[in-house]
Amino acid sequence: MIELTPEQAQFNTNAAKAFLQFHPEYELTPGNARILSAQVLQLIEEGYDPADVGTFEVAFQNRRVALKLKDLPPPETPLEETMEYRSREYFRELSPEDKEAFGARLAKLTDRQRDSLPDWLARFHVQYDVRNQNKAVVSEADAILRPLFLSEGFADSSKNRAIVAGWMNKRELGYSLGNLKLALSECAEHLEPSAEAIDKMSADYYKKTIVDPEFKKQQAEKAKQPTRGRGNPPGFSYVSWLHGQ
């Protein structure tokens, strides 16, 4: 068995690192390491250069079937080589869905790349940009929160979202459906009910959960202000506040 000098071992390691850059599909697993290393050592014994990236490439091709590889998508065709770029007629015959998909690719181009587009693609890109610039972007959290708030009887308000977000962020939780349901359950007493939920409340429950807490809040704020005169008789403020609602 051939033993590598420290210098050769270092060059061999560098060659392995370079090889990995050319093969993102190669998975770094103990099993793959054993298979590829054994093949590389065999090639070195046959006279291959341990410092050559090509040695690892030959070993990889020889043992490719035995290796565990990632299922990567095929590389994207360069824009200039696509039929959409080369042929106005081909692009015109595309379906609306295919044109939108191609528009998403054009949207990622730099300003310099856009300046070199054929005239039919340049016009389409402007139209695509105008159509999409005003579309509201719905985050994954929004897509879950909106129906969840309504189904649980809470208002989809900025206050409720802030409460839920604060609870989630304090615990560094991801915005999954299960975690959001837990947050709503834990924060329920602090969340505003939806208009539909309020309509279904009995008079007593409405007074207990909506009227009384709001009145107490306003009274607490008034207590912080300087008082003038003799004040109102007992119960006057509560009755006046109720009639003002």
C-alpha cells in the first residue's frame, strides 16, 4: 500500500475539495467516503496522481452506481440559448402560464442583462413587471393566520398579530399551524374577538368581556389626569360611558 508524504496528503485533500465543487450531487456520508477513498487509493496504486482532481473524477465515475447521490434538478439553460430568447414566433405561441414562468426568470436579471434583451422580451418584461409590482405578497404566516383567527373567533387585527408574534418570537418558534394554534390558546384572554364572535355573545358575556375591561382601562387612564371640581356622583361615569358607545 502506497503511503503519501505530508505534502502529497495535503495536495490530495485539496484535490478532494476541488472535486466536490464540481459534484454538488455527491453526499458527504461515511458510506460514500469509504467507497470513494478505497477507489482513489486503488487508482493511486495503479499510478494515478494523488494530487490530481482527475483522479477523484475517475474514481467517482467508476463507483458512481454504488454512491448515494442527491437528486438535483437539471441545470437551467442559459437565457441566450433558450428558444424564447432566439425566436419571437416561438415566444408568441407559448401558453400564458409558460410566459408568466419565463417572466419570473426575466425579473431576476440585472439591469445590464435586461438592456440586452431582444425587443419582444424587453416589451414583455415591462408588461410583466407592471402586472406584478402591485400584487400583495402573502407570507406563509399570513396564509395561516388569517383563516386561523377567523376560525377561532378572533379578529385579524394588528393588535392580535402583535400579541401572537410576541409570544412566538419570545420562544423562537417557527410559524407552523400547530405552533400558531398553541399561541392563540395561550394568548386567548388578551386577543380581540372578531365581529362575528361579538354578535354571537350574550349580553352578560359581552358586558363582562368587552364593556367592563374597556371601561376599566379608560377609568385608569383618567385617574392619571389631574382632577378638577367636586366630580360626578357614583356611577355617573359608567352610565355616561355606556351611552357614549
